[in-house]
Amino acid sequence: MGTWNSRGLRGSTLEEIVNRTNEYYLERGLALIQKIPTPITPVKMDKEHRQITLAYFEKRSTVDYIGAVQGIPVCFDAKECVADTFPLQNVHEHQVNFMKAFERQEGVAFLLIYFSHRDELYYMRFEELLKFWQRAAAGGRKSIRFTELDPRFFMKLKNGCQVPYLDAMNLDLEIRE
């Protein structure tokens, strides 16, 4: 297991940190968010080490996380990016469709994007993602520039190890009203 460093996510993956954040929120009764495993079918097994050595995905997954925050349905995906542009190919059409349907049911859908080279975390509202997605579908840019992002939704780690997405979600909800 990686370790947190006050200078960012070095030594740990975004997924590990989000999982720890979700545990923190659960322990405090703030949210119940679960990681959705991607279903796989094993093809080859290393019986000696009891490990799967080859497998295929059974079906496309929807998003990485789903749950509830204070009674509000929530779903999101966590993405890492190594440049100042986030390629929209990192988000799949079936994920966008799922998030759109989720929002139609009065849920909150979003992306957490970690720009690793900048050590910056970003909460991307579904409405914002959809704007960029539609631009690409209309023949425009197939990526999102760092400079196009809403400065209000950049996050700093709390206590060196928590992604404060509930704070960003509160702002998201205020904007919707």
C-alpha cells in the first residue's frame, strides 16, 4: 500500500486515496460510497500462487463509485491525468450515458480528476463534462484544457490524505439551485 506525502499523491494512487476518503466519510456518518468492482471472467489461473493471470471484462462498468451523501444519490469516476489536457477518450460513452440517466433521477454525478504533474485535484460537475463531451461530438476539441476548468472546483487535500469532494459537491448543489 502506498503512503501519502504532504506534497500530493506520490506513492499512492488516486483510487486508494478516494477509498480512504470514503471510509473517513462513512466513519463520520457523512456518506456511504462504495467502489464498484469491474466484473471479470478468469481465463488462466496460477494455481500455485492462487492468482488470476489472464482474464477478460464481462461487461462495461458504469462508474467507479456509487452511493449516497446525506440522502442524495451520488455516482462518480476517478481519473488521473499527466498533462495539461484531459483526453475525453478517458471517459467512455456508456459512462456519460449512465451519469446522464443518474442525474435525471435527481442524483449527482461528477468526475474527480487528478492532474498528477501539477498535483492538482479537480471536481468536474456532470454539466461541465457534458458541455465538453458535446463540443467533441460536434467536431470540436477532443480534450479539455486545464485552463478551461472552473477555478472554484479545484480542491486541496485535507489532513494530507482526504479528497474533500463533499465540499465541492456542496458548491455543485448550490449552483444547481
